[in-house]
Amino acid sequence: MRLLRSLVLYTALALGANAALADIAALEALREGSLKKLDFFSTAKAVPTTGFVTIDGESRQLSDYQGQYILLNFWATWCAPCRKEMPQLAALQEEFGGDYFQVVTIATGRNPPPAIKKFFAKLGVSNLPMHRDPKQQLAREMAVFGLPVVMLINPEGKEIARLTGPAEWDSDSAKAIVAAMIAEIAQE
């Protein structure tokens, strides 16, 4: 049944589904399984301008991704659920990443670059950014109190949804939500 619903959704998107599909109620309706914990906000929330750094030490900000939807993942090398989720997030980036959508990963806290590189290499993940928030400043300002945490940020740079804890990011539900958001922005 779920597969049939996903096929219908993908077909509708491919045929030019209504841009209103990406409104909050429609996105909420796509949540199934572990994605039921994805909490969509009735009003988008501003995100801080606090920066983070790339694995090479370059300064970045979330505003660098403005104009596209981002799935922002806060994680750590010691986080067991993060180890399971990272390949799923890489698969989501592989399928949907581009001009309209990006998975952005930020290791928060004590995660030295060699440990991050080892973590990604061990999992076979090579298509996700290795960003860091070593002093947890961005995480604190975004009220990250546990790991993993995923936030959906709209093209205007505002948080529209959050999920704390593990989820199946390679599920039909996750793919349907991302596809709906991409369809909405692609029609603009």
C-alpha cells in the first residue's frame, strides 16, 4: 500500500503536480514510520547567522545555502544512531541533491577532523559535507539538545521542521517529502 502511494506521488510530481503540494499540511500527510516524529512548524523559524567551519577550517553560514531546501543534520562521531543514519542521508543526497536540495551535515562538539574523516570513510560516505561546530555555538543557538537532530530549512533560510532522534532517511516517506519540496521550488 505504501509503495503504491509513493508511486502515485512520484507520478503526480513528474506530471507537474500542484505547487501547493509542499504546503505544511501536505508535507505532514507524507510522514510515515519513523518520519512521524518530523515536527512541521505552523510558522517558519529564523535560523541564526552563527557560523560553522568546513573540515578544512573555512568559515561558512547556513545562509550560504539560501535559495534551496536543506536537510540540516547535527551529529557526532560517538553517536550510534548517527552511524546508522549517515549512509541513508548520503543516499538521499545522491538521489535528490542539486540546485533545489542539499543535505548539510555538521558535527557538533569534540569531533576532530581526522575522526570525522575516519567516520565517513568507514561508512563509505563521500558525497556529504564534513562541516564542524566545534564549540557547539550554532547547535546551542538552534536548541540542539540531543543527537542526531535534523532540521528542514526552506529556500528563504527558515526552519520549517525538526526531528530529534533517529529516523529512516532512506524511506519512501523521506523521499516523498523531499520530492514534494523540490517540486514546489522547481515550479517557481
